[in-house]
Amino acid sequence: MHKQTAHIKENPAQRLKIKFAIIPVIIGISVVGYMLYKEFNPQVFNVIKFTWSSFFWLLLAVLFMMGRDIGYSLRLMILSDGKFRFWKALRVVLLWEFTSAITPSAIGGTSVAVVYVNKEGLNLGHSSALVMLTSFLDELYFVLMFPLLVLLAGPSNLFTIGDTHTLSRELLMFSIIGYSLKFLWIVMLSYGLFVNPRGLKWILLLIFKLPLLRRWKHGANRAGSDIINSSREYRSNPASFWLKVFAASFLSWTSRFFVVNAILLAFFSIEHNALIFARQLVMWIMMLVSPTPGGSGFAEFVFTRYLSEFIPVDSSMIISVSVAMALLWRLISYYPYLFTGAILFPRWVKRHFINK
């Protein structure tokens, strides 16, 4: 317990610097700039026109992003047993998203999130349990929605790129592997949270004694302890509690994925909205393995290759138009967290660490 307490008292500014926020901006703008330089077509300005309809759909895209943050905030309010009011929960969400935005997607902001939640007033055990359960709920959304969308959209539509009408084996395999890992994680968490938390911790420690995994055994030990704390905190909650937190998760993630639909509808007549929504879940798998902070650069590239076929423009302009749409998507869904975090994070560190 002493080691955990010492860890929580560390200043997160030792690992997170505001200057890190500049890196993903540079990477993202560089990738977009390079693609525009290679593929730019001046006629793109003839097809991208701002109208009152464009303003409406772009405003709706912004509202969807707000819905994402509201869903996350409501979930934190429920999981904290009402100890977090809305503005405090929103502050934690924005700090958490800022951390995710400046770290590689595979790492994310979860490890520092425990610090944010703890310093906002929850004890260490409750903080660890809360963060662990948010991970469980996020993965549960994906595990439930992905097969449903595959059935509705059809595998051939979901995993076919361009006009070749052939199934992309690499994309399909990548998605199967990613989904399998998420499904396995959900099964393990469900067993640990609701059946036998100490048994799961013992299994984790046994697995991470293997030579190839030994270097991560301390992290596995912490994860096992977090699962035990989570089980203590949430195991006895009624069904209504789980319905509310999952509804908040559903609101957040569904709002996140509707942003792209709204952006495309701002400029074009789009027919395959359900398929665009479904493809974003596949994009999310690909972004999880991106080595760049927040998937910057990689996300823009994937967008232009995977969603461009839904933009009804001439093939000579498709790359230029899709790059512009990708940049607009990131301006609405990603860069605001960098800017708000750059304002909130120094003040938060000063209040909770430096002043104390």
C-alpha cells in the first residue's frame, strides 16, 4: 500500500509536459500537408462549399462531441457515487482526454487517470476501481456493437476498400485479432470483477512470470489489485446501476462515431450512413496500435483510405476532398482536447501538487 501511495503522490508533470501537445499537431499537420501536396486539385473548392446546411451539420458534429464528453461525465458521476458533480467530472474527462491525446494510442491516459480521480477527492481504492470499470465499459460497448454492425452492414461491405469488391484479408485479419483481444479482456475482467477477483490476480501473476512477459509483472500485479478493488466497490450494485453506466457509455461512444457522419453530410449527400458508422469501429482498432500520440497522422491517413469511397466526387478529386474532410474531423474531435488540456493541466498540477 505504501508503494501505491507513493506512486499516487508523484507529480504527473514529471512525465507529461505541455510541450508534448505540440508534437501531435506537428505530426498531423505534416501528414495532411504532404497528402495535399501530392494529391491537391484546385477544383476541390468547387465541390466543398459552405452553406447554411453545412453550418447546421457542422454544429451538429460539435454537439456530438459535446455528447461524448457529457456521456463520460455522467458515467463518472454515477461511478463516484455522486461524489463528483458535473463540472468536476467534466474536468477529469478533459484532463483524461488530454493525456490520451499526447500519448500513443496503445498507452492512452488510463494510468494517469487514477491520479486525476484520486486528487479530485476519491480514495485510492475507489479511484483504481473507477478507472478499471471505465475500461471494462468501453470495451463492452465495442464487443457488443462490433458483431451487431458486421451483421447489419455485411462483412463484404465492411472490409472491402475501393472498387475492387474483394475482401481485404489483411483488414479482416487485423479486425479479428483486435476484436479477439478485446473479447478476451472482457471475459477476464468479467471473471475478476464478478466471480473471483483474487483468482484472476493469481492467474495474471502466473502468466507474467513467463520469460517474455516478466518485465511487465509489476504492472500485472497493479492490474490485479485494481480488479480486486473494483470488485469490492461495485460487485453489489443493483441492475439499475449497470444500466445507467452502460447507457452513459453508449451515449458517449455513439456520439463519438456520429461526428464523421455529420461532417460528411455538411457538404455531400451521403447514403451509407450506417456503414460509415460501422467502419469507424474498424478504424478504432487500427488507431489503437498507432505509435504516434493520439494516433496523429495515422488517423488522417486511415480516414482518407477507408472512408473516401463514400464521398460522391470525381475520382480525380477524391484524395484532396477526403484529406480536407479528415482535417476537419480532427479539428472537431481531437485538437480541442489539446488546447483545453494545455490550459487546464498546468493549473490542475499547480493546485494539487505545487501549492500543496
